[in-house]
Amino acid sequence: MASQPSDDADLRVLNAKIAVAYDQVPYDPVAIPGIDPDLVLGLAALHGGGPASAAYDVLDLGCGTGGQLARVGALTQGRIVGTDLSQSACALAEKRCAVFSERASVICADFLDLDAARLGTFDLIYHVGVFYVTPPEVQRHLLKLIAGCLKPGGVAVISYYFGPSILLMSGLQHLLRLSADPAAEPLAQVAKARRRIQDIASGLSRQGGDHRAMLAVLQQANARSDSIFFHELLNQNFTAISTASLEAALAPQGVHFLNWTAPGPLGSITPARERAIAADAFDLAGGGYHYAVFGKCDPLRAADMRAPKVRWRTRLARTAPAGPATFRDAELGLSVTANVVVEALLDLLASGPAGWADISAAVTRSLAARRVSVRDVADVLEKELGVLWQHGLLAPLWGAGSD
């Protein structure tokens, strides 16, 4: 592997080069609805966290051109702060966030120059599309910074890659980076790297054995846009990051893994360390890109389906007014044949999100009206909520009211 920077001066030189790269090849990602505050803070509420009011404060470490920051700013009346290395990205982020006046600010600075005393504390921190392309020394500083800037009950969204396919991708990145000519124009570097990928694929096809996994990785790499290809596969660093390693690094600072935003079968597992290990085991099936939520929450607390500050939302809708109670999520292409408890639950949520108290009351009324007897209705309902959530068929939203 390539040697890492040995001291602070070397790191700053490297970070400056990364900043120049983003000025040379602008990257203007779209905002990501799947990590909107109501979803992330809803996940926090399941674990007893979340902000004290609707005016929650948000920090975006590596905000780029401010797309996510501007989206979030329209959803809260709290303070929004973005930071980035790239001067051109920060200039655009400032323009996008000017509508929020004095409650918005953008700081153009090296991550190494930021600390919690300067930034303050926040209910929600985004660190998306950055961590896995920074040197290990900077990663350690960033995790310390995130922990220091989180309020009690606050949460951070950290994105990263992990799994067998990503380990192969990391090896490919190392090879492409070594063969790149840093003096060439960025798009010329990309074109040369794409030719290298084609050469590798051709060579594998002439060899014996099963190369499907590597060929799939080559295809995925080549499918990236030129800007993402340049900033990820030709970056100085590209690291596969495990969930358990992040949990281990953040846990001593009181921050713990809650779940991915696309939850998987993790919600009932405790403590947080075991939940993180389960996430990595789940990734062994192939892995991919994750938005993970880490919070200053009790590591021994499992997700609570009855959490009072959660409203449940679904896209499941009845497929027919009569006949078996079948519901379909058109976006996921999944159907559910519901028992009487789930049927009553989904009928209620068809009119909009609802919290535990309203759901429990509505299900009880429905069963009584149909003269159906179900033992321990609340426990059955709690279990069904968990199953539907862990299959991605329900989403917890923050803001059902006060305790």
C-alpha cells in the first residue's frame, strides 16, 4: 500500500491537493431525501435520542456545494453550518444558503483546523461522501470532532463503503492511482484509468477460473460519472470502512451505532457493539454503500417501536378493496398479505403517519368492531411494527409530540 503522510504538514499538503482537485473537477451532488432530518431523527428517537425542539441545529462536515445543507435549512429553524476544503464549493454553498440569513454559515477550512470549541454543538451532523477518501490521521480527527460536536441525544450520519466487493474496489483504486499521471488534466487521467479497467477486464476474460466478482467491480467502477470516478477512484485515499471499526472508535467518546438508514435486520440487537458486528456480517453477502446513523444514546437500548416521539409512515397500499388483505409497496415491488393486526395498522397509515398511541387505539377498535380476539394485542403490534420496519416497509419519522 502507498505510504501515508507522516506529520501534520504532510497532511495539510495532501488536503490542499484534494481541495484543488474539487476546484478543478466540480462535484455538485443532489440532496438525498433518504437522509432527511425527519428520518434520521426518527431513528434517533427509537433509541431515546433526538432534539429537544423543532429548531434543531445541523452541521455538514464536507458540505460541498451545499445541496444537502440547503435542503435541511428549509426543514429546521435552527442553526445550519457547513464546512468544506474547496473554495469554489463553499462559494456556491454560501449562495444556496443565503436565504437562511444569519442562522446559516459556511466555513472554508481544512478539517484539521476545526474543533468543537469553534463550531459549537449540534443535534444532527452529516458527514457524507467524504470519510472514506480521507487519510487515516484525518479520519481519527474527524471522529473526535463529530463526537465533540454532538449534543446529548444527537446523531451523526456517516457514509462509507464496506464488504467483499468494496475490498476489491479498494485494491482497484490503489492500482489506478499508482498508474495515474498527476500532471495530466483530470479528465485525461480518468480516460486513461478507464482504458486500464478495460485492459484488466479483457485479461480476466482470457484467464481460467471464476472472475465474476472482479468483473462486476470493474463494471461498477466504469459506470461512475467522470467526476465521481476522479474524486473516488483517483483520489489519494479510498478505504473500505467497517461499521464495527467506527463503533469501536466512537464508543469511548459516548457515540454508538444505531442503524443504517436502510435498516436491515439489526434493530432489536443490543448492545451497540453487537449491532455493529451484525451489520458487518450482513455486509459479507456483498456489501455496498451505507448511510449509518451514530448517536449519543444508551448503547444498551434497543429500538423501541413504542417510542412516543416517532410517527410511522408507509408506502404500502391495498391492492384491492375486497378479498385477502394484500398490500403492496410499488417502489420496492414487495407485497404483504396481512393478518388482522397488520391490516388494521396499514389501513390507519394509509391516511398518513401516526404514532404509537393512535396506532394502538385504532388497531384495538378495529379488532373489537370485527369481534376478533387477539391475545396481548400491544405486544403483537409492537412485533409486527419491528418486522415491517426491518424489511424497509415502514419508516420512523421524528416528531410525534412530547413524552
